[in-house]
Amino acid sequence: MHGGWGSGFCCVLLACSPGLRGSASPMPVNRPREMFRARTNAFLSTTVHDLLSVNYHLFSRTTMKVATLTIPTYLITRKREDLVQRHFYDACHHKNTHCMPHGIERVASFGVGIAAAGLYGLSWIVDDEELCVTSRVFGAGALSLVFLKNAFKHLHVDANLRPWHEKFSCKKRSYGGLPSGHMAHGVYMTLLYGMRFGPAWAIPLSLLTTFYFAAAVSGNRHYLSQIVAGAGFGVAYALSTNHVVSKRVGERVSFDVGPGRNGGMRFGVCWQY
């Protein structure tokens, strides 16, 4: 469903969540403040639900198909990763070669994080219901990817070793490379917003993700196999989130619970017909 709720019956005591606009009550005088307050209440009441729903739907037939494609690709690229890195690292002199300028690499790295934060921020400011819900659930999935990345980060296995880099030891590599968290978030937002809103969103996000891919591999931040693993997680979370968003946008009955005035509780029910 695109846009507002349209005509419908709404029974609320104080306010509805961000996705439940269009009630029969008069328009508040200070609409931006009321909207922000309503969305804060929605954040408190829906975040845990979104987190659980996105991760629950990871274990579906569709996402399992992603795994069947990602795992063989990961294994193939892992066998070739040393050959690829030779183009970007001189082992004899412990120097990076053929890499982008350091400033450009930082732009690529920060660009993905800023874009992800900006997309989630849309859930607090836009009136479009589908975009609002998509951005809110995207935030839950992005947070899950951060937790996932941190869980893998501490595994002391060879697959988790980062490439050799001139700014680090020439005798021992550091851990924390599997999977590429930036790549996971880049593919996640590109695929999700592309599926829901088309090329106008997919093209710029895909260019940003491709930019990071080139910077990460040439700058010896990640092996190619770690980039593939991150992309696989991004695709899986995008498909899971898309499923959750479709259910959220299509719900006819919604509930809202949160703190009310004078220290009380507020309970709301919104029904669209």
C-alpha cells in the first residue's frame, strides 16, 4: 500500500504509531512535534518485534536458495584470493600497490554507513507509509547485521584473517575480515530499496556499493571471499526484510501501546477498511 491510510475507522486514546496515520481525530496544531512523538512511541513498541521478525524470516526457502549460491561462490573466490591480492600488495616490500588514494577509500567506507543511517532516518520524517515502514524495518535488519558482524569478528579462524596491509604488521595478519560488514549493508539497502521503489533508488545505491567493493579489495581491507560473504548476508536480509515490510504495509488491524499522559499508559487500535 503506497501513501496514507485513506478512509478508515480509527479508535485511539492519544496517538497512533508512524504507520497508522489518517485517524478521524483533528489535525494536531504542532504536527511535526506530534509526528516525532508518535514515531518515538512506535520505535519503542515495534523495534523488538521488527528485530525478531526479520531474523525469523531469514530461515525461509527463498533465503536458503541464497545460501546455495553464496557458499559455492565463496569457496571458489577463497581459493583465488591470494592471487587477487598480489595485484594490490607487494610482499617483498610490505607495500600496498595499485590501490585508491586513502581519502577516497575513507569516503567509500563512510559513505555506506552514512547512507544506511540516512535511510533509517527517513522513518522519522516521511509521510509515505511504505517508505516509512521500509526504513523502520531496514533499521532493525541493519542492527542485526552489526551484531552478526561483531559475532564473527572474534573468531580466530583463517577465513576471518584480513589481507596483508602496509599499515599493519608484516609478520601477522589481524582478524575481523569475515564477513565484510560494509558490503553486507551496501547490498542490503541496494536490493531492498530497489525491490520496493525501483531503479531510482537502486541505481545510486548500487553505484555506492560498487564503489566500496572496489575500494575494499584494492585497499586490502577485505579478501574477495569476505566481500562475497558480506554480499550473501546482505541479499538474505534484504529478502527477509522485504517479506516483513510487505506484511506490515498490508496489515489491516494494528495495535499501539506506549506511555500516555499524566504517567498513564496509552493503548490504540487502528483498523483500515
